[in-house]
Amino acid sequence: MGAQLRIYRRRIRSVKATKKITRAMELISASRIVKAQQRVSASTPYANELTRAVSAVATFSNTNHPLTTESTNPKRAAVLIITSDRGMAGAYSSSAIKEADGLIVTLKQRGLEVDTYLVGRKAVNYFKFRNRAIKNSWTGFSDNPTYAHAKTISDELIAAFIKDAQVDIDGVDELHIVYTEFKSMITQIAMNKRMLPLEVVESDGPAPAGLLPMYEFEPNAGEVLNALLPRYIESRVYNALLQSAASEHAARRRAMKSATDNADELIKSLTRLANAARQAEITQEISEIVGGADALASASAGSE
Amino acid sequence: MSDKLLTVEFVTPEKRVWSGKATMVSARTLEGDLGILPDHSPLLGVLVDGKVSIKSEDGTNVDFNVSGGFLSVANNRVSVLGESAS
């Protein structure tokens, strides 16, 4: 076998091996999207009930809560950026980071300092590589977040929000969250939303049916709100984590699908080249034999 | 006893734990033990960590341990929200 042909064969083998890997990753992601979507829909009843309860309290009491009061002179804002731990997901992480960068620029134009809180190794690496300050980061669960993770994150963010930003270096006046919304299998959009101070009127999700009844509060409206609002934030963060996880799997599935398709193309064109090389080798051998036979024939003809 | 029933939903962030018709729900709020029968007035209460028991329409009792929860009652609809339940 000629050297050229051997090289082509070797490349075909390596592309085939890569294709097997990308194909497997595609299938794994496809099955995980379904699971992730089920988790999103499993969390919806809780979120709906919570939203209903929060709007009930907000409608029937005029209690002011630190989590709903807007600072008159905001000084610092926190941005929570949700990305993935692993790559191989196309532009998933980088588009979330790009969205976050845009948000940070807007916040800075408003004269705010920005504290960044990160979820996912990709964002951490991006910030570390550029020597940008990270307030805190959480990694290791981006493809399968649980409520406990959401709780850890929101506890810290709420604590930072409660502190007075004017005097405390850890305090923030606003909290923004950047995550990737799972619209459908093919569309995922990086979004930023302001979480705190809360705007209690919720527009997304089904509006509670009919008028809300006059509730009694136990022990009282203020206490109920105190207990409800942190849960509300947690459930919002949890929802953002779940949506991002579903988006991550969808992005990875799509990236791996096109990688598999590309590998197919590559194998096809390499096979053509290998065939041509083999044919050229055969042709050359034949012409060498013919040439050799001719030379022998003319040599023996000359000696006679 | 009236033939009215409560529609009960017991949900946590990760899943819907129990849902169905019930004749009574009892739980403990910050103010003390509370039993809810059909036609209870609308109520929103903060639960202390502990037991929530639901007497379902076929007469069986279902108990849950709940932590970090709430209870809301309106129009014979009871929703129990817990951070975790077992």
C-alpha cells in the first residue's frame, strides 16, 4: 500500500472514531433534554402557587418589605450569570456571557458598581482568564441542578441585598440574573432579568383565575411576606437554573448533531480521495509493468 | 358532615407530592395547630417544620413531614407548599 493511501485510511479511521463519540453525546443530550424539561414542568405547580400567594399578600396588605423597596440612590448591583460546566455545547455559554457583558456595561453606564456571581465552570474560566473580579461562584451542577443548589445561591444573594450598600462593601441594591431561556428544542435565548427589588406584579405564566379572595393571614401579613419572599426568589433562581440546564442539553445536542454530520461529510470526501489514490497507484503499477515489459522486449529485440 | 370536599395540592419545588380530594387537612402554623374543613375562610399561613396530615376522601390518612412550608386556603382549595417533604 502506498504512503498516500495509508495516510487517507488513517484519517478516515480517526474521523470515524470521533463521529462515534459525537453521535453518543448527541443521543445522551437528547435523552437529557426530555428529563430536564420534565423537571421544569414538575416545578411549575409550586411556582404558580407561590406566585399566587405572593400576589395575594401584595394585593391585600400594604406591608413594605426590604426585598421590594427600591433604593433611592443605588450604588452597587449584583449579576448572577448561569453558564455550563462543560463545553461541547456550541455557543451556549458564550452567548450567556455576552448577554451578561452587555448588561454589565448598561449597569456601569448608570454609575453602578457590579458584583458578579457565577454559576458554571465556563463563566469562571472566562472571568479568571481576563482577571476580572468574581464575588462568588458555584460549579459542578449546571446540567442537573437541584433545589438545594438554588437555595444556597439565593441565600447568599438575598443576604447581600439586605445589607446596606452605602456602608457595607458586600451589600448590593439590585440583583440581575442572566440565564438561557428554553423556548423550544431549537430556540434558546440568553436573557437578563431583574430579580430584586421585586416587582410583585408578574406578567409571565398564567394569571391567577378570577379575583383573589380576602385572605386571613396567620400570624400576620408582614410575617407571611417575610417567609414568602425568600422562597419566591429561590423558586425563581431554581427555575432559571432548570431552564439553563435544559438549554445546555439542547445546545449540546445541536452542536453534536452538526459535528456528526460534518464527520459524515469528511468521511465521504476522504473516501473519494483514498479511492483516487488507490486507483492512481494501480495505474502507475500497470504503466510500470507495461514500461518494463516494453523495455525488456526492445532490449531482447536489439540483441537478436 | 357536609358532602363538600377540599381540593388539596401538596407541592414542593421538585415535584407535586400529593393531590386529590380530602375531607380535612391539619397542619401546624406559627400560631398553633390548625385544622381545615370544607368551607374554611380564605387563609394564608406560615407552617412550622413538622407534620401535615391530609384525610383523603376515601378515609385514609396521609402524613407528610414538611419543612419551610406555607398553607393557603381559598374556595375549598388548599395548597400546601413545602421546601421539602417526606
